[in-house]
Amino acid sequence: MEQFFEFIANNPFLAGAFVLLLALFVRNEMRRGGQTVTAQQLVDLINREGAVVVDVRDKKEYREGHIVDSLNIPHTVLGDRLRELEKHRQKPLVIACKMGQHSGAAGTMLRKAGFENVARLRGGLTEWRGQNLPVVKG
């Protein structure tokens, strides 16, 4: 650890450039996938604006428990099934996955396909269940 601080002290421009690039990378990745919404914000979006939840987990995980009225389109086939979302183009779309690892890529794909109001569920279904919100099985 001592060598780490010594390296930073000896190379302040290099260390500063690294921190700057890392911050820009994180910012860019967050913007590309859409904003994040909490579980409570998702409930409000569904109730007030008729938001549609797109669950990008595989079918097996989806059957084990999902948000009421969510659409299951696994992230591996999302590009092939975009036409299923055309009728929801004017509504907010919220991408949900297990823990948030696939929702960013799915959000980017939807934005590139022309969907403008796209968000990601922060923490995915793990967070949803952690807050004891209802899930439907089957």
C-alpha cells in the first residue's frame, strides 16, 4: 500500500488522468442504460403513468417470481423481440433483471431502437424482494 501512495505522489498527472477517465467511464455507462429508479419510484410510475416492466431474466427465473404484469423478454433475445414492445413506445419502460447486471445493456439497446423513456430498476428483483414487494409465481 505504501508503494501505491508513492506511485501517486511520483506520478500525479498519470493518477489524475486515471481518476478522470474512470469517472467519465462510469458516468457514460450510467447514461447509456437510462436512469435508475427505486422500487417505490417504479410503483409510482406504474400507477401514475402506466409504466411497463420488461423483465430480462431467463424464463426459469421469471417463473420463480416476477413483478405483476411484467413482460418477460430475456436479454439474450431482446434484439429479436423488440417489435413486441412497439405498442408500449409511448409509455415509460423499466428494465428489471436479477441484480441490475443486464439492465444497462438492455436499456442501451432499447434507446438505440428509438425508445426514449427507458429506466432501470435499481438493484433488480433482488432489491424488489428485499423490500417485501409482491411477486407473482408461475
